[in-house]
Amino acid sequence: MAEDMGSTVPRRRLGRTLRDLRTEAGITLDAAAEALECSRQKVWRIESGLGSVRGVDVRAMCELYGATAELTRALTAVAGETRAKGWWHAYGDAIPDWFELYVGLESAASQLRFYKNSLVPGILQTRDYALGIYRIDQPDLSEEDRERAVELRLQRQSLLTRRLPRAPQVQVVLCESVLLRPVGSPTTMTDQLGHLLEEGRLPNVSVRVLPLAAGPHHGAVGGEFVLLDFPLGNRSVPDPSVVYSESWTGSLYLDRPAEFAAYEKVWSGLLRLALDEEQSRQLIIKIVGEVHHG
């Protein structure tokens, strides 16, 4: 997964458009490969959104499929986008390769749904809370790399306040244990809980707490996950939704409809058990008081 996957969404979009153009032109995969003097595998890889695409190949395909000059120009520009590295590449070694794909997907998503049972999600963390986590998670990182990793995390948060409708809808379900688990000093925790209350006031952000009293549930068994949905844009079908799940050694990306549906079912169950937004706010305020006076 270390391949430059940062621009996976434009790549998938480009591949799907080229495949549609080819089928509309009544040209088979083999005939296209022969006319373009390349392997069938190469055409298939481009259409499947695997790997970056050269503008010269896109132009040749558009010409073969009889695309308009305007569409050819637009698709060639998208090919440039698939080769561009996203802004997070500036942070270099501070990010594992497998995480780069997630950051690219997150910045392109129209809806993000987080279920967290151990920590506050990155896009809602304060600087001190994030630093506290990196000190525990990656004790071998130099202070400089740790600072860069935290900068990246804070940079990701800008997507929450992008101008609507470009800002994604963000729904978060947090286990109550996340609010009770100390990270850093009591001040770090009260600041973090206060930040959750503040972000929860944004029109596109919903923070709900799953109380410990709810008992065992599917989320407790399957662990944390993020559901990412993508905008329709000017396409007839949006890019497939993705489930992201992280582990110590890497991460899992699931985008088959049946897999996504299974996680959506778990998500619905979590929403049924979670407190509503106002009850969640009251619980967070109560915990802030306890931490402050504890």
C-alpha cells in the first residue's frame, strides 16, 4: 500500500470515465489495447484506478474513443491530479505509508462517520492531547518528528470548517471510556473535552457518547472504524464508500458493498444505544467538572 495512493479518488473517477467512453464507443478492452499499442493489463489498470496515469495515455484514449476536445482537456487535467502528491506528503516520514491513503480519502469525503472506543478521533484532537498520544504511541519518534506528526493532524482539521457545502458531514460516536481515559495532564483533558463541546456546535459536526451503561455491543467486538462516503460531483454514480479500520501493523480498507453494508448495520446499532447530542453534551460537561475538581 506504499504506492502513491494519495490521489486514489480522482484516479478511480478518471478510470471509470475512460471505461464508460470505451464502452459507449463499442470498443473492447483487447481492441483498445491493440489500437493504443499497449497491453490489455495496462488499459485495465487505468480503468480500475490502479496507479498514476500519464496525460499522454489519456489523450490517446480520448482520441480513440471519440471524446470531445473539452472532455479530453478535462480528463488530461485529472490525470495530472492523479500524479500530484497531496499536501500531507510535506510531512514525510512522520506518517506511515498506509496512513497516506486514509488522509487522501478523508480530505475527499462528503461524509465521515467515526466510531471510537479508545481515543478522540484525530480531526477533533487538541495539540496537547495529540502530543500526549504520540508520546505513548511512538516513544522512539524524535521530538521534531512528533511535532510534525501533530502539525499534520491539526492541518487535517481544516476540512471541518471548509466552506459549506464542501465541508464534510462528520458524525462521531465516542465510548464514554474515551472521555474518562486520561491523556497528559488534567488540563490537557479538560481542554480536549471543551474542544469536543466547541466542535460539536459546528453545523456539520455531531458528537454523541455511547454510555458505559449501554453494556456490550457490536462495536465492542469489532473495534473502531471510520465510514467514508464520497460526493457525487458531476458523475452519475459516486465513488464507492469505504470502511477504514486501523491496527498496529497497518490498516484495512473495505469497499465491497456487502462489507460496507455490514458496518453500516453496526453503525445504526451504535446510534440506537448512544445518547442524543444534548444528553452527550451534558455528560461531557459533567466529566469536565469531575476532571477539573478531581
